[in-house]
Amino acid sequence: MFDILSFIPRAIVQGVPLLLGSTGETLTEKSGNLNLGIPGVMYVGAIGGVIGAFFYEQSLPSPEAIVPALAVLIPLLCSLLGSLLMGLLYCFLTVTLRANQNVTGLALTTFGVGIGNFFGGSLIKLAGADVPSLALSATSGYFSKSLPVSSAFGKLFLSYGFLAYLAVIIALAASYILNHTRTGLHLRAVGESPSTADAAGINVNRYKYVATCTGSMIAGLGGLYYVMDYASGVWSNNGFGDRGWLAIALVIFTIWRPNVGVLSSFLFGGLYILHMYIPSGMNLAVKELYKMIPYVVTIVVLIITSMRNKRENQPPAALGLAYFREER
Amino acid sequence: MDNKTAAVKMRNITKTFGPVVANDKVWLDIYRGEILALLGENGSGKTTLMNMLSGIYFPDEGEITIDGKEVVIRSPKDAFDLGIGMIHQHFKLVDVLTAAENIVLGLEGKLDLKAAAEKIRSICDAYGFEVDPNQKIYDMSVSQKQTVEIVKVLYRGADILILDEPTAVLTPQETDKLFAVLRNMRDDGKAIVIITHKMHEVEELSDRVAILRHGQFIGDMPTKKTNAQEMTNMMVGHAVTLNIDRPEPKDARPRIEVKNLTVRSIDGILKLDGVSFTANSGEILGIAGISGCGQKELLESIAGLQPVESGSIEYIEDDGRREQLIGKDPLSIAQMGVALSFVPEDRLGMGLVANMDLADNMMLRSYRRGKSFFTDRKSPKQLAEDVVRRLDVNTPGISTPVRRLSGGNVQKVLVGREISSAPTVLLTAYAVRGLDIHSSYTIYDLINKQKAAGVAVLFVGEDLDVLLELSDRILVLCGGKVSGIVPGRGAKKRDVGMMMTKLGGDRQHA
């Protein structure tokens, strides 16, 4: 029997990292930067939080001395700093030096995962644990704290840590900013036609930097949520899986609309874990087929939006292109 | 006495791009209440000069004063603040945004599109524009987009307007409308600079002309005191004749026979409807019509690039053998000697690869030749050098990427390559689009040489005056139908113009 009441909350917690990742990537892409380094950025966001939490926990004389505000703020700031540095690196390479965005992005993904595994491995050694993972349950407890309501309604809507609600708020705010403010209008113009934006007096490079770095920090929060809330503070190398790529697929799925991303990310989260809920017996091959569903859905969406050929549903026209004013 | 003070004074302006000197110590004065025509051949630095005024480029040397005050224009925003607005040749508009959104782009303050729409309407009423603030740019015609551009600079309170070849993409009617608006603005006390190649427009519209040649300022004078011949001589640097040759066709024989050609676009719109005509060898068949009346589809059907719904296109050999072109692939049609040179609105869209150099672009036509596994790189290089020399292409060398050349030079490369393939049929569309007068005449000359060599030339043009002077016969298209075929000699501009807008013109009244 398909247990919908337990499936939906699990789909949502799976969806939150995707939502943060795709909101960040959407903002980035709206500025014309195709940041394929998002998996790496999210990974660095996660390890940043872990490093912060680890050293905070280590510095405590006893587990009882933990201060809730610091337990949340230190990992949060470390995570933001890590993903901000990744965003800055990407911008410096692609905007200032005008390097190829695809190559830079892919390099950052490899780089970010490598950094994460390096520090992750080092911390595991420092902690001297006998399993290849690191448990930060004390700080993690503050990230996953939710209201103690046990009705069906509470289970569906109130059983998540604060980052989940923050993710939805960020997505809706990003959507509002993009569509209803001057900043959003300018950002869209930069992504569609940087030379037009430039001629209109918009500082193209500044918009690209700010959007990409903000996007990276939002995406990094996705990594933080994954490790501190979803994984209950347990870090193991490569545990993050392919969620970063899924977040990029989600950007296409939502046709570059963060507000659509809220429900779509939960849908993707559901599809991502669907294989655990559908009895497939011992046949592992069928399970693997179910795991493909999110990607198949993305391809279907690509086909449909391409066939509809509506201009508003296309990626930003200058996506992936470097801009140089005196080039012609 | 001269009661006007210069709104803009540019002094000793120099700008270089690498080894290329685009502007060399240029002086220019712009006055309010006056329309200044800025003339010069392609690559003479007109656009560069104006780009420095609008903040796109920054001058290497020289000073700019606005209303007597020396200013530094570092960015387009600085230019707006000084009341300078430029309408670029390639529109600076974001396709997926609405007219209003494009117009307020880059401004500060709270985003209030309703108030913006109000202000846009009031500007439109004041000068006689028609703009729907909520229409998306991709839904607009070229002339509507241009209107949005003009409203955009007025919205910012610009009183010094620069228009870079505004009429290059407009129909004669749209041009008249634009000129009326420009005169309105001049009478309103605005300073207007217009860059154009069309002499009759300069004479019709401008109060004063300023001339640049090879990046240097040659001189300026009131339009009334000069004429097309003198202005052309100043632009080119030596005397040129402004008459287009039209030798009698020799030994004209049917070469291409088109019967009842019907073509539909992918969206199912009828583009050509029962078109029939014969093109003769050694003859120029001019094709006139308002843009988008099927000219492109006609040439592309002959070249095999366009699926045909019904009808026939026959190629007639010298010995009278006939061959059906419909159903053949473009490659075998090209091998029969049918060459197509189509210059699209953006010039680069068809036929040339922007990032490849001149020699490689020549090779796009010839790479299949030769039996060796390796391509022959020598002859394209020679051809490139030949084209550069004969057509006087302004380029640092043949290994320069085409995208770095100015628009007119790009076109010379394209037309030069097509002509060099020694075709028996030459299909050319908008061959002189955006070209200066000197280069245009070089192209007319080349086409006439092809005609003398017995080539059947189909010449799609937008400038009716040229069509009337160059063509042996003129086929007039109107909404995809043949409105009439008239002999070029003795045809009246007015009659052809009528046939362009109405099937058969006003024959019924005659």
C-alpha cells in the first residue's frame, strides 16, 4: 500500500536541496551565466557548514554549553562563505577573464567535490571515528528543529527545519524580484542581451557578479540543508550524490521560474525517491529505471517547450556567452 | 549673424582599435534645431565617432564639450545624463520584454510600468508615433522596433539624438513617416544627427552635412549649398560618376523559366502565389516589391533551399535542353551554375561564418573541390586576396575574422565570393544593403560585368531608383503575386511604386 502521508514529507525534504540549488542557478542563468559548477558549489556549501559545526562543537567544553544561536549561525555563515568564494571564482574566470562558461563550470564541479571530500576526509580523521563518516548531531538538532505538532496537517506542513521554509521564501522572493522590480528587469535584460543592457546604462558585469554570487550562496544553502537537516548532521564523502545535477535539470523543468520551482522541486524529490516506494521485488534493474524518472521528465519538458516554441519559455538568449563591450 | 550655439563640440577625437585608426583627430559641431547628416564610406568611422558620444566607446584622445562645458562620457549612462541618445543600427532591444519594459530599462527608481505607459503615450501623441507599450518586441515589425528605440531616448529626455542608418531597413512609406517625425523633433529644438548612405535622403532631410573619410574629418557645409556629386567626391576623395551603366543585353536567351510557382511558409502562409516569368541570359531582371512580399522565397526556391508546393522551375541550357530544378538539392543546383548571394538584414546571418577569417569563408564554397584528402587552402587564399583588392575591402588582412569587419566590408566579401564562382545564373538580394555609395557602384559594376559575360542576373533591390537605372526588365511582386513585368528603360518610379502596393498598379484607371 502506497503510504502517501509518509511519502509527501519525504518527497519535500528531498526536494528542498533541489529547490535551493535550482533557485540559485535560475538567478545565475538569468544573468547569462550558465554555472554548471552548481553541484560543486552545493558540495562546498555543505562542507563549509560541516567545518563550522565541527569546530564549534570541538570548542565546547561540554555538550551542554552549546548556544542555539551560535550552533545555527556559525555553520550557516561558514556555508555561505564557502559557496560565495566558489561563486566569486566562477565570476572572476567567466566575467572578468571571459573564460568559457561550460568548461569553467564543469571544472568547478570537480573542484568543489574534491575540496569537500578532502576536508571531509580530514575532519573524519581528526574526529578519530571508526566509521568513514562524521556525526554532528548536537548542532544538527537545531537545524532540524520543527514544531511539535503530530496531526496529519502538522506532519505535512510543519514537520520541517527552518531551512525548508527559508527555501520556499527565497524562491518566492526571487520570483517576485525577477518579475516585479527594476533590479529583476535589469537582470533579465543582462541575460537576454548584455549589449542592450549596457547601452541602457546597466553595469553588466556588476549584475553578473551579484546574481551569480547570490545564486551560489543560495545553492550552497541547499548543500547545508542536505547535511545538517536531511542527513541529521552526518557527513560521509560523496553522500550528496547527483542532487546538484538534478537541481540544474530542475531549472529547465521550471522554465526559469523560481516560483514554479517550489512545487516542481517537491515533485522531483518525490520522483527521486519513488523507487523506494514502488515494490519492485528483487529486480534491481527496475529500480534503476525508476531512478531515471526525474531526468526523463526533464527531457520531456525540454521537448514540449521546444515544440511550443514560445519565446518566454526559452533560456535567456545570451546564456553561456561572455560579454565584452568593444567586441563586435 | 549666427544665433545658434553648438550643442556638442567634438575636438581632436582619436580612437584606435589595435592597429586600426578608426578616428583621427576629428572635429565635429552639432547644433540644436538642426538635422546634421554624417556622411562617409563604410569603415570611415562615423559609427565609432557617434559611439564615443553615446558612451559605448571611450576616446583615446580629444575632448567633448556639451553646451560649452567640457564633459567626460564614460558610459551610456553618462550620455543619457547629458541628454544624448543614440538609435543604433542594430537595435538595442530585448526581444522577450515589452515595449514599455524596454523603454524604462536602465532607469532608476521604483518600477511602475503603468506610469511609464502613460508617459510613453504622451510622447507618442506629441510627435506622432504609434507604439503599444504592452506589445512584446518579438511581435513587432522592424519599423515598430525603431519607433520604440526613438521613444526610448525621448523618454529619457534626450535632446541630442543620433540615428545610425535608420532607413536601411525601412520601406519608402515608413521612411517618409520617420522623416516627418524627425522634422517635428528638429522644430522642437532638438539636435539630430543622422548617419546614412542614401544621397537623396541627405538632400531631402538634412540641414547640414559633415563628411568623414578614412577616419578623418573632411568638412561640413549647409546641405542647400552642395549636391550629391560634390558630397560623393568628398567622401571618396576623388571624382566619381554617379550614373549607372546599362548596356543593351547581348544575345539574350531564356535561361530560367518559372511557371505557376506556389510556395507556403512553414506556418502555412502563402508566400508565392502562381508566379511565372522567364529570366534571360545576359540580362538583369530586377525584382521590386515591399519587403517580405516573397522575394526571399523566390530566390530560395530557385536555389533549392525552399520547399515548393506546386509549379515548375526549369533551367534551360544553351542547346535548349531543359532541366527541372524543383526536387534537386541545393548542391547540384549550385553545380549547374546557379549562385545565390542573399544579404539578410543582419548581413552575417546567411553565407558567412562570423568567427572564420576571409580565406576560410571563401573556402565554404570550394572545399568540395579537389580529389585529395586534404582541402586546398591556397586558392581560397588567393581568391580572398583578389576580392580584397578588387572590391577595396577595408581589412587588416585576409586572416581577420569576418565579424571584425564593418558591415559594408562584410558584404563586399559575400558578394565578391558569389561572383567569383563564375555562375550562369546570379541570384542576388539586397547586395548593396547598407553599403556606401562608392562600394555600391563597385557592386553595380560587378553585376554589369556578369551581365556582359552572359549571366542571367536576378537582382532583388530595395532602392527603387537603383532598380530603375540598373535593370533591363523589372518584375514587381505584390503580396506573393506578380503585379507586373515592365521594361526597365523608361519605367516610371511612380508606376512601379503603385504596382508594389496594388496588384497591377493603377492600370485599370489608364
